[in-house]
Amino acid sequence: MSRSTATLSISLPPEMAKELTRIQKTEHRTRSELVREALRVYIRQADQRSLAERIAALPIDEPTDDERDAIRKGRAELAKGQSTPLSSLRHELRRTSRK
């Protein structure tokens, strides 16, 4: 039968162990609960840092003149209320794909 948890042994500096015990008593939680939560937070932040690094490494492409013109035209049409709601566009795309 496999275990649903893994048991780890960790070493902490005495002051950190005292802080853990203080928080444990204050929050009425086990050391395991506190360490699990701390690891969840750390892992989430590490994932966010990794994602931010990958995003930062993406190349930055400048739009072409044609793309800039299309953006300006689209913004002007939006300002004049000449836009199509997404629901209408989806309906039209579904309708044309059935043909």
C-alpha cells in the first residue's frame, strides 16, 4: 500500500525553530501544516519567477507600418462606435463554417 505523504526531516537554525513554534501556538496549527503552507507559497513564487523570466526572454517585435495603420484604423472605428460585438462575430464565424 502506498503512502499519501512523504516524510522529510529538515534542519532549522534554533531561532527559526523558535519562530515556527511561536507561530504554531498562535495559529493552533501543526508544524507540518505550517511548513507545507510555506513550501506552497515558495513553489508558487518560484513558478511566477520562472514565468516572468521566460516572458522577459521573449523577443520584442516592433509592429510593421501596415500593422500600425491597422491598429490606428481599428482604434478610430472603436471611437466612432463602428465595432462588432464578439458574440456577433462568433455567430457569423459559426454560420460561415457550416456552409
